[in-house]
Amino acid sequence: MNRGLTPDQLGGLLDEVRLATLATIRKDGSVLLSHIWYIWEDGGFTVGMAEGDGKLKHLARDPRVTIVVSEADFPYRGFEMRGIATLLDVPYGPSVRRIATRYVGEAGSAYYDDEYGGTVVRIEPGDSRGWDFRDDLEAMGVL
């Protein structure tokens, strides 16, 4: 297994349209795992959370998060980043439409109107690790 890969060494994995899994910490200390849409930009993740989303309560109490993006096909690339979530004071509608358009195409432009409430969240880099399994399969003669 190739370990310690950076986003640049993962061949555009974070720019592909994939779900990410976000881990937040509940009040009782247990972890909530949520599949989310995201945009990878400027070395971090930008996500939107609708008004009333329980994850916003978690982040207000403890902004530490872990986010993972991985693929289910060879070479099974993946990236995990632990970081701090920051709630941004920016308009929700335009930001979440930009994210939705990435996932559903032009239909995403009508996904949320400007009156729909929510929060844009930025997850800045902390510790991270990237991986793939290319070398394992090459060593076994599969490739």
C-alpha cells in the first residue's frame, strides 16, 4: 500500500465527483458519520449544511472533524484529513448551489434559493493521509 500520499499525488481524486464521509462528535462523545457533498479548494473542503442540521450543533460544541474521500475501484485511492471546521459568514444559497451543481449538473443551480437557510462550513487542513493500493497489486503480478 502506498501511504503518505498528498492530494497532488492522488491523481485528482478530490476533484472527482465523489461523496465524502464527515465525522463529527456528538454531545455524548460518540461519532456521527455523514455522507456529504463537497468542493476541494485552496487545500481544504467547503461544504454546506442546511439550517437545523444536527452537525451544526456538533460543530458549535466541538469543531474537530475528520473527512474521508475514497474510491471503490482500483487503485482504491483515498484521502483522510483531520481538521477544524469553521462556520463561514457568507451567503448560503450561492455557495450551496455551486456545490450542488458539481454533483447534479445545471439542475443544481435551482437546488436552493437564496431564502433557504444554512451555513457554509470550511474544513481547513490538519493531519492528513492519502493512500492507494497500486504497489500491492503490482507486487502480486496482477498489474
